Amino acid sequence: MSRLQQIAEQFTGLGSEPRINPLGNGLINDTYLVTPSNGSRFVLQGLNGRVFPQPEQIIANLQRLNRHIGSQRTADVHLQIPAMLSTVAGAASYQDDSGQVWRALQLIEPAESREHISNPAEASQVGFALAHFHKLCANLPAAELHDTLPGFHITPSYFETYRQRLAQPLQVTVDAAFNQCRDFIDRMQQQIPVLEQAKQRGELRERVIHGDPKLNNFLFEPGSDRIVSLIDLDTVKPGLVHYDIGDCLRSCCHNPSNNEFDLARCQTILESYLQEAGEFFTADDYDYLYPAIWLIPFELGLRFFSDYLDGNQYFKVNAPRQNLERAQALFALCGSIERQKDLLEGLIAGCKHG
């Protein structure tokens, strides 16, 4: 019996001989689809201990989130959040012989993830679904959740880590691509603390955020433009909703063929988000939308470049220079966002006053 089967049988029962197949294309955790010989299919996930050194906090956060959303009127909830499944021994998770923690989640079906937005209706649903998630969590005190990733989306901290790595003897080639990334970061460093300074001044406040609302974490009803679920909830934690908005737009509005930012798609998503967000979105929240739209892609590019300098320790790669190439693409996206700054700020102002 394989190691994975032994782990899966902690949730299905000994001797059930479940079928196990890789699921998704996440860069952090090990995720599988488990099909028992009898019973419903489910998602089996091994948490990355380097990224999540206290996996029990992730389990506790998801349990708290499920209780909170489950306490609301069914008619008011338009997203299905995956339920956690217990082991046959009644535990919320299982730790294997190597120390890795595994948990099982309800498989939302029928549902499908999508890698690309193909029409405005899909884009509108993404904006609605993200705002709806924030709205469902608006009265869940952020302090009741563990900060499972301290420093996550704190861009000045990532910049300091980058500077420390750059000061060490380099294990990579200093070539044109390296210099392009380094020079771009140098030019933009004055803009790095904008969101954290706004938080320190009390203009922005922490709420419950998803933490990783990229497109393929929204599940669509097959054959439909309707989103039925938001998954991959390991990064649910206290934070600024601007982190989520910026990351969602980065994922959905990035044209990888030319690294341009799709302004029309951004408008569709933002308008739908703000319509659903309603009163929980404040005047100050509007004022920091453009900085977030620019900063979050920059931050991810900075993290990719730092990981490249560090020997690709964090993000999964298929080639030694993949993180460098990812950083180049995101910095090019930031350049496209900058070139459209006036249009974006006009769009945001129209939403704020419209």
C-alpha cells in the first residue's frame, strides 16, 4: 500500500483502497482527489510545514469560519464553503510519520475551476463572489482568527528580506534579467509602505480576508457563469481587504501573452465587487484601491525574485529560472498598471461617487 493510501484511509477507513489523483496546480500544498470505493469523493491536502509551521491554526480558522457562515440565514449565503471532514478516529486532521499534517475537505460538486476569464459575466461573478465572502465575514471579528502567516502581504517586510538576500553572496548569475528586476525594485521602493502606513494611521483596518483569491480558487457551476464556491482557505486570516482585491485583479486582469493589465475587465470586476460590498466599504477604502491594484502584483514579483535569489525554497518551480521569469512578468504587469493610472483612478472615483 502506498503512503498516500495509508493517509487517505485515516479518513475513509482501513481496507477501503481509495483511488487518489493529483488535484489542482497550487504552488504550496500537496492536494489530491480521493475516490473511496464507497462514499463521496473528497479533497485530501497535505499542508506545507515550511509555509505553515503551525498547521493546527489553519484547522482552527477553518472551523471558526464554517461555524460563522453556518450560523447565518441560508437565504443570505450565496457561496458554499467546503466543510472539514474528520478522521475515522474523530480528529480534525492527521499527522503522518514524517510530521506532515493532512486534512480532508468536502469536494464541492458539480463545480469547476477556470484558468481564464472568457466573458464579462464571469468577471462580474468574480467581483460579486469576493465581495460576498468579505460581506459574510464582515461581522466576524478578525481577532478571533489566528494569523497563520505572520507578515503575509506586509510588503515592507518582504522588501527588507529581499535587501538582506541581495546583500549576501549571490548564488545566481547577474545578467540582464537580474538587473532588470533589481532596477525596477529600486525605482519603486518609495511606494512599498503605502498600505501599511494607511493601516498604522487608522485609515484602513484589518478584517477577515481570504488571502489567496486568484481566479482558479473560485468554483463555477459547469456550463454556467455562476460562481458557487470560494476554496483554498488556508490563508484566511486577519488582513486588509485591499490585499484580496489587488490579488484578485492581478490574477484576473493579467494578460500573460503581453503582461498587459486588462482595464475593461478590471472595471467589470470592481463595479460588481463594490455593488455587493455596500456599506462595509468606506471612503478611505476607496482611496487606497489604486495603490493596492499596483502594489500586490509588485509584492508577488518581489517575492518571486527573492525566492530566486534564495535558491527557490518557497515556490514550486519546474526550472531554476522560473521564479525569475515570474518576477519579470509581474513587474511588466505593474508597468502596464502605472501607464493606466489616470484611467484607473477615474474609474475608482466614478464608483465612489456613483
